Amino acid sequence: MSTELMIWLLPLPPLLAFFLIVLFTNRYKALSHSLAVGAALLSWLGSMVVFFRAISTEHLGTHPFESVLNWLPTGNNWFQIGIRIDPLSAATLFFVAWTVLMIFIYSVGYHNYGQPAGDHDKKGLQPHGATITDEHGHRHVVPSIEPMYSRFFAFIGLFAFGMYTLVVSNNLLTLFVGWEIMGLCSYLLIGFWYQKPTARAAMIKAFITTRVGDVFMLLGIAYLYSSIGSLSYSDIFKPETLQTLASTPAIGGFLGLSAAGMIGILLFIGTIGKSAQWPLHVWLPDAMEGPTPVSAMIHAATMVSAGVYMVIRMFPLLQAGSEGGHLTPAMSLLAVIGTFTAIFAATIALAQNDIKRVLAYSTISQLGYMIAALGIGAYVAAAFHLFTHAFFKALLFLGSGSVIHGVEHGVLHTGEKVDPQDMFNMGGLRKKMPITFWTFLIGGFALSGFPLITAGFWSKDEILADAFANGHWVVFVTLALAAFITAFYTMRQITLTFLGEPRSDSAHHAQETPWTMTLPLVVLAIFAISLGWAGIAESFPVIGNLIPNFVHEFVGGTLIEMPEALPFTVIPLLVSVVAALGGLTLGWLVYRNQKAGAEDPLKATLGPVHTLLKNKYYFDEIYDTVFVRPAYWLADNFTNQILDRGIIDGILHFIARVASNVGTIFRNYFDKPVVNGFGDFVGEGVKRVGRTIKVIQTGKVQQYLLMALVLVFGAMFYFVFSFFGH
Amino acid sequence: MIPLSWYLVFAALLFCIGLYGVLARKNAIGILLGIELMLNAVNVNLIAFWRYRSPGGIAGQAFAIIVFAVAAAEVAVGLALIISIYRRRSSVVANDMNMMKW
């Protein structure tokens, strides 16, 4: 099969699985998950073939795999859609295929396949466990299978379709289509347990918040199309097109931006929504209401990465017009937002107790790193961090799901009323769940950037090195600080969850999860370590020369001008090593002796700041006051009372009243007197005439004859006189 | 030769006698007889006009014969009706026969 054809087919198996499950196999759980996992496997296989063909192709950056179709007629021309695999999308395809497949497999175990149906489980609620009696007559409560098992696999199938579409697209429109499909799936999956009010609120919040970004992104796409008449990457990134866009002022001369800058910023606002950057970050932590595989897939590995992927994709546009290493306004905006988000989310993560929420904030923070890296022009570093982050964050989320699952098992066993997601109820899980522990440790260390071994170290180090080398001091210092905080809260999480002694009976009775959940953890853990080796800077002392810097060569080739490799400097390396190790050590020291029921030591140290962080800088409350309540107020008082009930209803009522009055007039002055009157007149008249003349019908034949005679005489006289009259 | 007007006057008198009988007699059979007189007055007219105006044709005679046949049929039906009514009501008085009114 030709590579292009194979790329066309890549997104289709999950879509097919979605339709098959929804239409036919919804009732059969095993069949449904086989279909979904089989489809993911097929797409994975295709992706691997495409990926390996891509890396063995010379000059893929200038000659990508590309194929187009005419889609929409536009006047004399066609709007074309197509597929394109260049180094950036090939590498993205690699991590998407792996994480998607792993998450699909993991979902089988996570939703308790093979367990009995629950005692009181309802659709739209989490399974509450089933009571079984063993051979000794003991009754146990064990986890029960998800009531809407097939539905979950259908949704993640559709989601995978969206992601593959986005990655293989060669134009912004189909990218946007995939983007919105994922937005929809994210909505459906966050609200998977739709009977929980918090899940419902979270799904609406996620959808509306990302919609804010998407509207701007669509504006950017429309602006781009109206400027150059095409949305395909190869047209946008032609040097002369970029030059034109960069030298044309934006519509209305807005802030002195060029058209390229304006489009770049509009598209970037889409990313702010999708990748949960400040100020549209509020939806991501709430999205943790969804099942954990969803958190891993949508809110760590793929969908939020899509936002970053898009800005990396659009980097030449963002950079257009930059001269002599100066940042364009769009890039500066990226740098500011990214850096601020990185430190901002990292500080919030410090004070969260929910194991998944910590990871959610760390995701926001790490995405901020990538955006910041792109903002300072570190294209390859941003892409590299995107790849490594996808693996280790998926690993961490799946690990946290495994932990929650294990603790839930304990909760069901003991019947204790504790929150299985609160880290302060855990502890000592290292011995209960060894595979989860080791893989989580690897993921956590990768996130913190543990030196030399983990992938996260190499990618994060590269971002810091880039910031340092190009003299972006504020970015460098802030990101280094964020790295320190990241290491600290990661170790806090690991220590609280796995080390020490169990702080609740449930944690004491936690159990390792089935192989369907641990296998993906192991696979992802391997990548969380080994992927870093593909991107070791060649100037790095000693080991730099052992392995070629594959990521730089390959991904850098996407750009027309290959970015230069940085010379090695020791300061950023030292800073990132110190930040990582310092944060990890400090985290361990502070939390190693945490006792059951004791307060968070940070609370005493930070005081009111801790409250501020715990409440996420009150962003939810601020948005609630500034946007949500006024919107409700406006909806109720203006739209409902004045516009809808007052004006629109008023007009309708007026029309109704006029019509009713006209009807009454017609009825009283036309229908009743004229139409009815005529009908009655005819009827009554005939009746009256009949009644009047019936007296002459006597039944006596001689009278009839007499009358006939009289009439004949009358007629005769008439004729005779009229005859003589002439 | 007797002029045509004599026949016409005779026929008119005969018709008036018949008509008077029809209107004035109470006995239904009398009324029937009156009708016969009126028919025959018409016959006299028909024959007289034939003889004096168009003796070459046969239309007048033919009409007269048709009137005979009609009269015979009419008398047969009329008498049968009268007999039937008499059997039911024991009366042949025309004014008693008022079942046909509304």
C-alpha cells in the first residue's frame, strides 16, 4: 500500500468502531471493547509503518508525504483537503498512536471488565461495587463493571478519530474539524457520569471555555483564508506568502500588528482555550470529573497537546517578520502567556490534595513550558517537550487512575467512607501496588526532570538552555523556578501516595490492578525514559556524541531553515539539575513523616498564601462573579424579562390580539348576519312558504279540478287579451 | 249541409255538461261519466274539423280512435279504483276520498 493511501486510512478504523458500537454492538461489552481496541491497534500499526517510512525518507521536511483531494468548489477553484506527513506530524503521530493504544487497553481494566454487574449501579453514575459470596460463604464487596461500558469505547473511538484527523491534516480546516470533534468528545467524556452534578457542571464549563478560544481560532482561520485564499500548510509557509503577510498591516491597523501577527494571535487564542493556558485554564482541573483514561487521553496526552501542536505547526507564521533574533509581537505574547502559566499552575498544584488535580495543574504548567519555548523561538525544544510530556503525563494519569482504582478496591472492601482520590488518605502503596509505584515513580521523575535518566530532563533542559542562550532572562528564571516547584509537588505526590505508612484502612487494603492496566503503564514508562535519548544535544559532554540528536535533525527539518543546535553551556544544566534534585529532595523531606489526619505542612509554612493557592487564586470565583453571574443576570433580566417576554412575546401577543379582534369582527358582522343569515333565510323561507300554501292541498279531487279550471281560464284570458292587445 | 259551427256549439255544450258533472257530482261514478262526456265532446270536435277542413287526411279519425282507447282504459282503471275504494270505505262520494292530502 502506498504511504499516502495508508495515511488517508489512518483515522478511519476508530471512526468505524464508533459507528459499529453505537449502532450495533452497544449491548455486547466484550465485542464493543474488542472493536475499539482492534481499531486502535490497526491505526497504531498504520501509524508505525508511516512513522518508520517517514524517518527513513531523506529530506522529508521539504518533500513531505502529501496528497490532496478537491473538496468544496469555490468559484472557479476548489478548496482542497488532504493529508500531509512531515517530520513534525510524523513524530506527533508516533506519540499519539502509542498513547491512544495504551489508553484504550487501559480502559478495559479501568472499567472493571470481567467483574460482576453492580448491586445498585445506575447508568450515568460511577459503579458502586457488587456483593459476591465466595465458597466459604463470606460476602465481599468487589468493584463492579461500568454500566455504560460500550458507550465509553464508542466515545474514545470517536475521539481517536478526531486526533488522527488533526495530525494527518495538511490544512487548517480539517485540523479545525478534528479539533472540534475532540472538543465534543471531551464534553461527552467529562460528563460521562452525567448523573453527578459536578460532572455536568464540569462538562459545560470545559465546553464553553474552550469555545471561547475556538471562536477566535475560527476568526484567525477565516482571516487567513481571506488573505491568501488557501489554508493548506504548504501554501501558508511559502516564504513569499509569509513575507506578504508579515508586511501587510492587520485589518484596522490593530495595535500596529502585521496580518501575520494578527492571524497568529487569533490562532494562538484557540490554543489558549484548548491547551488550558492562563486565562482560559479553569476548565482543565474540573475536567478531572471524567473517568481517568479520559483525563489521561484528552487532558494530558492528546487533546491538550493538539493546541500546542497547532502553534508549533504555525510557528513560521508566528515568526514571520522577525528580524535579527527579535521576537515578533505574537511570539512575545506566547512567551508571556506560556511563562506565566507555567509558574502560575505550578504554584496551584502545590496546594491540591486530589491526586488527579495535581496532575491537571502540572499539565497546564508543562503546556505553558512548551508555549513559552515556542515564544522564545525554541521550536525543536517545544516539540521535543511535547513528545516526552505526552508519554510521561499519560503515564502519570494512568498511574493515578491505577492508584485510585487500587484504593477504591480498599474502600469497597472496608466499607470506609473516604475519598479515594485524596492523597492524604493514601500512603504506603509502594508495597501494595509495586508496578504502579515504579512506573509512577518513573513518570514523576520524568516530570520533575530527574537528571540524565528521564526523558523530561532532556526536553526541559533544552528549553532552559534555549532561554539562557538567547538571553531571555525572565523566561529562564521563571521556568527554572517552575521546574523547582514541579519537582517539589511531584515528590509531594509520590511521597504522600506511595511512601510511608498507609493513612487509612482503604489504603491498607489497596490492591494491584489487573494486567490490562499495568501493561500500558510499563510500556509508557519505557518511553518516559528512552524517548529522551533521542534528543540529547550533541554538544552535551560525554554522552552527547554517543547517540545522534535525532529529534533535532528530524523535527528541525520541518522548518525551511534548519534551526541551529545550541552550543553547550553549563549554567542552565546546573540550574535544571539543582531545581530537579532540590525540589525532589525537599518534597521528600517535608512529606515523609506525614501522619494520618495531620495537616499539610505547607499550610503552616505558607499561611494565607496556601489558602490562596488551595483556592486556585480564586479564579473560579472571579470568573463566576465577572462572567457567569452577569451572564445569568443578563439572561434573566434582559433577555428573558425584557427581550423575550417583553418585546418578542409582546409582539406576538399583539399580533394574536389583532387577529382575534379581526376574527370577532368578521364573525359578528359578516359570518353571522350575512352567511348564516342567507342560509337561514333560504331554509326558513322555504319552510314558511310550504306552511302557507299547504292549505290548498285538500286531497279533494274536485277542488283540484276547480283550481285547474280557474287557472286555465286565467291563462286563457291572459293569452286572449295579450293577443288582442297587439 | 249543417254548418261546422253547429257541431262546435254542440261539442262545447257537451263539454260544459261534462265539466259541470265532474265538478258538481258527488258520486265518483258520476264524475267518471262527466269525464267521458268531456272526452266525447273533444271527439266530436276532432271529427267535425276533420270532415270540414281536411277530409283527405286521416289524422282526425285517428286521434278520435286514440281518444276512445284512452277513454276506455281510463274508465277501466277509474272504475277499478272506485270499486276498491268502495270496498274499503263503503262510499263512492268524491269528497270522502281525501287520503291524498298532506
